[in-house]
Amino acid sequence: MTLTSLLWLTGAMAVFVLANAGLRVYVASPHLPVLVGALLLFTCGNLMMVRIMREQGLALAIAVSSVLQLLLITAVAVLWFGERPGGTQLLGLIFGLVAVILIAWPQGGRA
């Protein structure tokens, strides 16, 4: 991935984490403005992903985005909302991390 793509991906991940945290807040105390704000953030994050998909391809962009969201949102769930994943879930997170490293690993040529 190029530096520009990594910066866009970082921004998109921040937006998606905020959107998911907003949905979690909405679940605990349903206020329509929180839901609308979260949905607007999801829209913004997906529009940011379009640029990454254009530059890096659909497979790489979505695979890396999905796994990074999984890891980051789990961190928010544990640190902010006090949720505790079980052993199997933690193993899945580790496999996800290994998967994203292998997917994003620099290749000699591009398919």
C-alpha cells in the first residue's frame, strides 16, 4: 500500500470506529440523533473507502479494512464498554491479525 492509501485507510478506520461506537451508545440509550450521526459517519467512511479501492483494488482494500475494523472495534468494546471476548473470539482476532499481515505484505508484482 502507498503512504497516501495508508493515510486514507487510517482516516476511514477512525470514522468507522466512531460510527460503531455511536451505534453502541445508541443501543444503550436510543436517541435518534445518535443513530443519524452514526449512519452519516458510516456513509463518510464508505466514501473514503472508494478512493482506497480505486488505488489498491477491491480485494486488498476491503480485506484490510474489514480485519482492521474487527481489531479496532474489539479494542473499543473492551476498553470503553467493558466487554470481554472469550477464548475462541480472541483466537479469531489473532487469526484476523495474521490474515491482514499476509494480505497487506508487499508483493513483487501486482496481479
